[in-house]
Amino acid sequence: MTHTEPAAEGKWAMVYFIMGIVVFLAGGLIATWVFGTWGTVLALLVMVGLLSYLYGMVEDLRARVSSLERKLGVSEEDDYQMSDEDIEAELERELDAEPGSAEEAEKGRNPTQREE
């Protein structure tokens, strides 16, 4: 499943939350029916174990993402607080680094075609 909008991610989180509640209630009822009073305790132990496992996995993924961000040089700074001069300088650097798109367009050449 891929989600492109942040609102869609929130929607799916709520669906998973509700599904988790339904599955836990059904499992608790079945465990209570099969094991009697101990079934409720068993269901709670399974829930705590599952939540602990998921918490550990999320922390491991956060550590991996943090490690990758450090290796790639991704910073947490807010890019939206740039001054106009900084934005212009960055755009000029990107245009200079891009092979000839503006210059060749002015000369009437298509930069995607090979010259023979």
C-alpha cells in the first residue's frame, strides 16, 4: 500500500487501530471461552508481548533511518526558513550544474538529442 497524502496515512492508522481493537476483543473472548478466567490473563500477556515486540521494531527502524540520514548527510533543519538570496543562490548552482539546458535552449538546440 502506498499513500501519497498525509491525510490518507492518518485514515489508515485509524483503520488499523480499530482492527486491532476488534481482533483483541475477539481473541480475548475466544481465550476466555477456551481457558476460562485464565484466558483473560493469557490474552493480556499476549497483548503486552505483541506491543513490546512492535515497540522494539519501531525503535530499530528509527535507529536505522537515523543512521542512514547521518551517512547521507540529511539534516533536520527547516528548508522553508531560507532567505531569498539563499534560494536564488541555490537555484543558480542547480542551473549551473545541469548540463546546458538553458544555454542550449537559447541556441535552438534540443539538449536531449545527440549531435552528430
